[in-house]
Amino acid sequence: MQLIVAPRSSRYCQNDLFLAAARAWKGYRAEQLAAAAAFGAAPLSIAVSEILLAIAVASHLVRLIRRQTALKVPRVIWFWLAWAGLEVAAWLHSPQPLAGLGEMRHLILIAALFVTLACVRRPEEAVRVWRVILFTATMGSIAVMIGFTTRLARYRNELAAGGDPAFYLRCGGLLHHWMVYATVEVLVFAALLEFRAAYAGESRWLTPALAIHCLAIVLSLTRSLWIACLIVLALHLAWRRSKWLWAVPVLPAAVFLLVPGPVHHRLEQTGLSDYYSNAERVQMLRVGWRMIRQHPIIGVGPGRVEELYASYLLPGELLPAYHGHLHNNVVQLAAQFGGFGVAGAVLFLAVLVRDLARPYSRAHSREQRLLQRCGLAGLSGFMTVGLMDYTYGHSLGLILLTFAVISPLTTRVGTEDLHAAR
């Protein structure tokens, strides 16, 4: 007698997926689950991410106090502490310390992230967190696409009358502001490229996810994100010696031919020197340079750029509607913290890149190599966007960047300890 097995219903298949996901996280401690959720929430909500981060830090500190674990951090933290010390010195020297509380909050956030990442001890754990981030970030990119489409329908009359698409159509999806989305998205895009190359067998979901992100990037109308993603893609292809590297310069022309009119308009604005956004960016660099020349050592003080901006304008120069920062990481940091602060940042970055770029032959697993690539590619994208915006001022960007660049180092420490124990 022949036994016929009926196909399982989709309901049972979904239950299997949930069970597989539950098994993957089985055995994780409370602080590890909170940390994974905090990083996973970064592409969705700053409030949720920081609440979960606080829970993870508190749980880990309790374990440290009870001596149930040890705080093991990568050596690069000492260089970050030196940089942070220089920033604190500039803040204490500032005539208005209260104005710099936002910058000091960023230092506390990064310190909390170092503590949180001490919970992530194995490369497999960090890769699992990346998968959560890729999923939530894809939801965020879908929200950007929906936002663009609804705005295009709502403001069609204004656009037909000659309205600026950047004013009417740009949105950050679930993150609300397009530059916050750009800061987070460039890190996610870099990781997606590396995941797709490392896990070719998972292309059934990685390829559609990458397509969604590419479309959302184009529809974001954010030029700094466009440029940064092109550079990240070129580095990715060059790293792997791909024959498709030649196609990267052709991509902007292909996009120009295929995408809707508002994107055409945005691309055309890039080359217009009299376009208000372009002119304001140039003016901000000049104002920043004047601040640096007048206060080269310790800077004007953190959080004081907006207040002092008008006093550094020359006669005839117009005050931009928004001048809260100088739209450039290096210029903003130098203006606020002076040459010492920038020197500390450069030293930290140099050590960080050196540690991330250790020869891959020393990596113990495919996951470890993947984390290193994600860190280097993400850092490249973050710094590129930072040439056109103050990305160091976005908390969500700092959360995701710290995970991208520090998790390869904390997991390496954990792996080396495991091999030493054996």
C-alpha cells in the first residue's frame, strides 16, 4: 500500500519559521536579547532603541556588580577615551557648557554602546543581530517608498506648477528625517552587499531586500546618500575584484533614464551652483573655516555653532533658514572642539581602521570575516555621507555605526579567549 503524504499548510510552515526563530535565540540572556532588540530597532525608532539599550546596559551592569561576568572591550576603546577626554576638556572650557549637553550625550551613548557590545561575544551572535537589523531596515525602506508615492499624489499640483521635489517629496520614512534615514541606510546598504556575497544560498531573500533598498535610496532624493552608496558599491566590487566595477560610473546615467521626473530634477540640481542648498553648503564651509581660524585650539565650544553663525557672516551674505550645524563632520568637530578634538578623532579612526583591516587569514570563521567587511564598508559610507552632513550628530547613526565597527572587535576578543581556553 502506497502512503500519500499531504502537503503541509502554510499555517504549519509559518509555525515552523517561528519555532526556528525561537530556537535561534534560545539560551540568550536578558541583556543579550535587549541589546539585539536595541540594535534591531535602530532603523525604526530612536525612542524604542534607546529604551532597549538602557535595559541592556542596566542588565549587564548588574551582572558585572555580581561578578557573574567580566567587562572585556577591544583595545581601541582607550583611543576613544582619549578623544572623548579632549571633547570634554573643550566642553568645560566653553563659555556656555549647557549648550554642549547634546554633544556630551553622544559620548555617554557611545560609552553605553561599548558596554552593551561586551555582551556580543561570538561572531554568530553579531551576524544574527545583523539579520534583525536588515529585516527592520527593509521595513523602514518600504515606508520611504510609500511616503514618496503618497506625497507624489498629494502634491502633484504643486509639482506641476514648478515646485521643488526635494521640498515636497523627501521623507525619512519611519525615521521622519531624510538625513537620519541616509545615515542609517548607508550602513545597512553596505551590510546587505556583504551578506549577499557571503551567503549566496540566501539570495532568495537578500536579492529582493537589496532591490527594495536600492529603490528607496533613489526615491529618498538624498544626494549624499546616492554618492555614498555608489562609493560603497565601488569599494565592494573592487574588494572582490569583480568585473562589474566598470558599470558603477554608468549607474547614475541609467538611473536618470529610468526613474520618474522628480529624480531627474534632483539630479539636475546637483550641478547648479546657484541652487540654494548647494550655495548654503559652500557658505557653511566658509563660516566653519572662519570659526576654526579664530579658535584653532579649543574651538568655539560644543553646541554654539548655531548661535554664533550669524556673527561669522561677511557683509552681504544671507543667513540660511537652517544653520544648526555645518553639514560636514570634520568642519563641525573642528569648529566646536578645535584642533585637539579633531586630532583625537583622527587617531581613533586610524587605529579603528587598522584593527578592522587585520589580514583575513587571522579571522577564525566566515562570520568573522563578514563582520570585518561590514565594519569597513559601513565606516566608509558613514564618512562619505559625513562630508555633506553632520552624521556624528545623529544618535541612530551612532548606534548602528558603533555596532558595525565595534562588534567585529568584541567578537574577535571573545573568539581569541575561546581559542586560548582550548
